[in-house]
Amino acid sequence: VQEISTIGQLRHQLNQTQAAGQSIGFVPTMGALHAGHMSLIERARNENDCVVVSIFVNPLQFGKNEDLNKYPRLIENDRELTERAGVDFLFVPSVDEMYPGRTEDNTGILTTISVSKLTRTMEGALRPGHFDGVATVVGKLFSIVGPCRAYFGEKDWQQLGVIRRMVNDLSMPVDVVGCETVRETDGLALSSRNVYLHPEARASAVRLSQALFGSRDLISQGERSVATITDYIVTAITTHNVVVNYADIVNADFVSLIDVEPGARICVSASVWGTNLIDNVGLPL
Ligand code: PAF
């Protein structure tokens, strides 16, 4: 793996890749790579000639009281994992490289991307400004990497939808590939934030996926009321130091449904001993 820290250098390398007619698979990450990321990288490796992974803890997508400063940074380990996975280029820019002129409160960043409507509910409502930060950094990374296939996990279901919409609306030359969530054997969705969970919190965290699978069973038994199902989810997850932020069943625009529809998505966020975790499952079409 060749590590690159400047935009100019990555562009230079990828221009050559493109000129040689090679396809590029791109996996944007914030590092602290786990088996979920590795499954994206593996897929990118299988489907493209050249694989680029970026690691950038994007300050623009963290709220004031969120975990930007304590977000896990494990670059040595990430380097080794990407090397072993046969990644060609590891892009690790500094904050200054990505956002020249940024100030501590981010007001020095004058140009941002904002996807409206889709970002009003769920994570967008819970974390104001979060998706502007995600869209801006992903748009910027796409502009740096150029035409590519880009791989994202379905765990961040709303993020995936927002990025697809941005790519469509702004005619970006990127093929967005959504990949299934990777889970621990007990069902817990893999997340870089799982490192925050001490054993008692870890034991409670599994409630999210259990509640989602349980709610899908209720639906397959004939339950149709979203209110009834989300009440079930909240009850199944809530316990000592675990608070549900939202539980919802939404359509393709992330708008709450009254009655369950085929293809809807059941989404949940909970604070587990102070760590915000999200998860979701789909319903058959
Ligand atoms: O999902 C993530 O890790 C981040 O939101 C992303 C897409 C890398 C943008 O910073």
C-alpha cells in the first residue's frame, strides 16, 4: 500500500491509473478499520483494478458535543490491515489539507454541500449539520478521486441514501455501491464506536439488533402498525443506561410511515452508556 497525504499527489497517481484504462474502487472511511470496512475493501478489490481507501476523521460531521476528539485513531493498525488487503493507495490527509482556512467552529469553511429533505429525519434530526458534513467531505473526496465505484455500508442507511442522492443531483461520475451490514455472531452491527463499550455496555448493545430482528418477526406475523412496532422496539432496547434516541420505520425518503409497507426500513438509534449506536434492517419488497 502506498500512503499519500496530499490531494495533489493522489490526483497525480490516479490520473495515471485512469490513463491506463484501469477502474478505481474507493472506500472512504474515518479509520479504526474493522471487519465491516474490510468487507467493503474486499469487494472493491474484487471489482476493480485499483483500490483507494481514505482515512479522515472529518471534523465537519461531528456536532459540538460529539466525540470528535476521542474518536478512535488507530493508524498503525489500519495501515497493516490495508496492506494485507491489497489496497493500492491509502489516502490520509490532514485537516488543513482537506479544509484550508478552517477555523475551530468550522465557519472558515465557506463551501459546503447540503442535501435537503432526506436529512430532516432520524440522524439528521438527532445530529443537526451532520449530513452537511458528510456530504461535503464525500463530495470533496469524489472530486479528488474522480470517476470510481465507491463502497458504503448499509449500517449507515440514511448516509447511503443521502450520498446516492447527492451523486445523482450533482451528476458526479461515481457508481455508489451499498454493502450489507457485517455483524458479530450475536447480531451486534460492527462499528468503530463499539470500542467504547465496556463489557456491561457491550452486553446491552446487542439489544438493538435483537429488537430489529424481533420487530421483523412481528411484521411477518401480520403486525402492520408502525406505532405498535416502534413501541415494541423501544421497550426491547431500553434498560439501565440505555436510551432510545429514535425508532422508526421509513420509506425511501426516510419519512415515517403509519403502516408498514414492503421495502420499508426499520431504523434505530440508541445511546448505550453514552455511546450512540445505530442499526437498521430492511423489509422484503
Ligand atoms: O461512514 C463514515 O465512516 C463517514 O461518514 C464517511 C462516509 C467516511 C465520511 O466521513
